Amino acid sequence: MMQVPNVHDAESIPPAALEALQELMQSGDLFRYNSEDAPVSLLEQEFAELLGAKYALAVSSCSAALFLSLKALELPRDARVLIPGFTFAAVPSSIVHADCIPVLCEVGENYRIDMADFEAKLDGVQAVIISHMRGHTSDMDAIMSLCDAREIPVIEDAAHSLGTTWNGRNIGTIGKIGCFSFQSYKMINSGEGGILISDDADLVARAVIMSGAYEHTWKKHKGPRGDNSAELEQAFARWQNQLPLYNLRMSNLGAVVIRPQIPELARRVRDGLSNHDYVADRLNSSTPHIRVPDPLGPERRAPDSIQFNLVDMDEAETRAFADAAAARGVKVQVFGLSADNARAFWNWQFLPEQYDLPQTRAMLMKACDVRLPVRLTREELDVITDILLAAVTDVKARAAA
Ligand SMILES: *Cc1c(COP(=O)(O)O)cnc(C)c1O
């Protein structure tokens, strides 16, 4: 029998990164503002072009990008910011960091925002962060029309959604700002790193300055290629010396690791999606006890993991399922059952206001998470799928006995 594939190792970084790194070591120019056309500046231009945004700002993490987005929106202290109840703890944390108050709304069985609860909680909030959790895209058409009607700015937390599209549009370009992560578990990996994109020159100028563009270092930020950047320069002039500097910059070290991965993205997205859909089809058609929710119609995903719900299994059986899969070599994380899970909202005890979200809680108690790196082969995917199905049989055979 084939060995259980390793799902924890990242894909190796393209060799071009090593060459760029050697050049960088030679020059010693690790700081983004030391030179013209520094790797961080080139990354910003390439990333903006890739996604079809006017501006990009590379920073130290997606959390930093979310924090700067809230600051750049000029939200007052204690402004209320609506987020889904299913996201990573970094998201409410960035809101607390920005002196604002997270408001949580319910999420459905399909991991996407419950639009009725979203709408009910929208009045009274001053901004919205849509977390496309694990790449699952909520109904962006409905969200944008509700928010636009109230002139509430939308930040997209696309940390884990690089390469996902909605009606053919890149996720991260639909709201006013899009934030992405280059942390190792995301589609592009530099260990740590993040980037924000926007078409709003004034907002970007504020974010750039607050990210740590002191004195006139902002002059190294250019507009879209071929643009004379007049709009951006005027915005910088308006904000010079008006804003605190939080120093959340990206170093050139990160950028040289990220840039050679950009040409790999299309392949990673294609393979990730076909791997995911292959496993999803097998699971959905092989047992009534596992259900992989369908994407919404306009969504084309870019997954590097799979989430599914256990059906007709109580909490003891759910635990037994995860144990049986683990015994056979596949780690299944049930979001709501693993101790201190950072994606379970009841563990965000640092929030100024606590929430009881029964629907989201019920989902988290039966939603399973399995890593599915895009590099896996069909044979390796079959090994993982067979183990998941065998774990169901283990549990259900025991129940029948
Ligand atoms: C990873 C992740 C983040 C945080 O990204 P960092 O770069 O580690 O700060 C935020 N939101 C979601 C949905 C994520 O998956």
C-alpha cells in the first residue's frame, strides 16, 4: 500500500529566488527604501498588475495590511466593524489593534456569511471586513449592494484567497481594499508577509505613510505602470507629516522570495482546484456521512485544503472520526473541537463584546479541515480520500455493532 503523503511540507521555492537572493546579499540592500526599483517596489507593481488593481502596498503580514486598511479608512476610535463569525483570530485582532470594535455575524453550513444576519447587523457598523475563510467566497454581489447602498466601505480579507475569482473578477478587487498573506500556509509563501491593493490613491497614500514611509521615502511608490503618478504624489503631499508611522514594512528579503512564485500562481490555482474537486466528488459520492458544500455559482476557488461537514454524527462520533483518520495517518481538524482553536469565535476572549452565534457554533462542531497541498498526485489524493472514508466506516461500524 502507498505511504500516506506528507501534507505539511511546503512546495520548494523556485530556484530563481536563490539567484535574486545572492544578488541581494552581494548588494546588502535589504531595506526597501535604499534603492530605486527595490524588489519590494517591483513586487508591488507586479502584484497590482496581476490582480488588476491600481496600487499595491507590501507589508509585514496580512494582519498588518488589515490594520493599515482600517487606519487608512480613518475610522474613529470605537468604530464598529462587521466580520463573519468564522475567520482566523488575526482578523478580530487587527480590528482591536486599530481601536475599533469587532461585530460578528453568523456563517452558514457552507462556511459563507449568512446574509440575513449580515444585513440585520449592518446598520450601526462603519466598516466591513469580508473574510474569505479558507478561500470560501461569500455572496459578494449581495454584500456589495447592501454596503454600497449605505456607503459602508468593504475590506476583503483575501489572505487565503489569492487566485480565487467571483464572476471572473479577482477576489480582493471587489471591495475598496483587498488584503493578502504570504505566510507559509498560503498560495505564495515567504514565511511572513502581506500586501494590500486598492484603486483609491488617497487611501493608499495614507496606508503607505503609516506603513513606515518616513520623510520623502513615499517618492519611491509609483502609480500603475505608464501612469505619471500625479494623483498619488498629490495625495502624499496632502498627508505628509499628518499620520503616525507604524513601521510595518516588508523587507527586500521577503520580496525576492515572493516574486519568482508569481509566475507559478496560475499552475498552483489550477492544480489546487482540480485536486480539491477530485477529492470532493469522491467524498460526496461515496458516503452520506461526509458533505463538501458546493461553491456559490459565481465563485471559482483556489483551494489548498478541503473542508467538509460530518452528517448524522454526534460529538463523540465526530471525535472518533478524527481519531480514526489520525490513526490511519491523516490529520483532520474539527474547527470547534480542537482545544483553543484560533478559528473558533468563543476562543476570542480578548474581544470587547462577546457573541453567541448558535448557527456558526453548530457548523464549527462538525466542520472538518484537511490540508491538500497543490503538489499532491492523484494517487496521493486517493490515499487521503480512502483514509477519510475508512474512518467513517470505522465509526459507523462501531455504532452499528
Ligand atoms: C492567514 C490568514 C490571516 C492572517 O495572515 P497573516 O499574514 O498571518 O497575518 C488572516 N485571515 C485569514 C482568512 C487567513 O487565512
